[in-house]
Amino acid sequence: MRAEKAPLAPDYSFWLLPSLEQAPALAAEIAALAPAFGTPAFSPHMTIQGNLSLSLETLGSFLPQIAGGLGPLSWRVEAVRTSSERFRSLYLGFEESDAFLMLQERSRKLCGTAAGLSPFPHLSIAYGEPRSGRDKSEEAVRLSSLYLGTRLLFSRLALAVSSSRAPIESWFVVRELELGAGQ
């Protein structure tokens, strides 16, 4: 008799989401590149910390504590970069920021782990490696002409079902908090 595998509990991530005004253009870039990179499209986001296995209720209660005292955050795109990392294949790189480090420190303390902390502030535009002869460095040059030196506004902190172990198409935001709301 074969034992049935119990479904895995979802992992979660804390994400910063771009403003409602800027998110559609970023989502369109991601959706346009996804087929060429052989991955599903995903919502534009900046990961604070991912692969968190605490309960939804616990993590949801952390949102106001992580966001506490912060209004919308604006970052200048300093570079469009490529890497061999699956989830950072093609991304917008931002300047280092005390606000980003503070968000990570709050998350780390509340969650009790440094695992899953993003290595630096960035917003991925494509995951994986390009297919059918596409060159990601050419895409980086094209995206540089659109985004280099511009400022992106991140106005919401979100809790998302997402992890490096879950299929991208299963990721979704379960809760979000407007930065600066109620302050």
C-alpha cells in the first residue's frame, strides 16, 4: 500500500509592491518577456523576505509592525542587470537604502530567521534563461533605455503565497497594507 503525501503548507513572502500607477507597465514588461524566458508571468514586486513557513495568521499580524512609520518608498533604478540566478535573471537594481535594511531587520526579528532575506533591493523582470536565441543582455540594454535613472514608487507591503519551491503560477498576494495608511 502506497502512502499518500500530505499537501505541503504554503510558504509566504513579504513583498513591496509598486504603486498602482507604475505596476501596470512593469507587469506588461514581465508578461512580454515571460514566454521568451520559458516561465510564467508574475506580479512585479521587491522581495523583503521569502520562503517563510509561519502561519498566515502570524505573518499577517506582522504586516503593520514591518511597515510601521513608513510612507511610500521611492527608489532610483541604478542599473539593469543580468545574472545566472533563476529569480534574478534580468532585474532592475536599486540603490542601497536604510529603509530596505530596516524592513528586512523588522521581518527577520519578527520571523526569527534570516533565511530568505533578499540579498539587495531589486525588482526582477524575468526569471530563468532566455529561449529561442534571445539574448538577455540585449533585453537589459533595452530596459536600461526605459528605466535607468527613473524612480519607482513602492506604496504597498504585501504578504504573498510564494517561495522558491512553489510554481510561479501558484504565487498570489493574500494581504496587503498601504504604506503610510492610518499614520
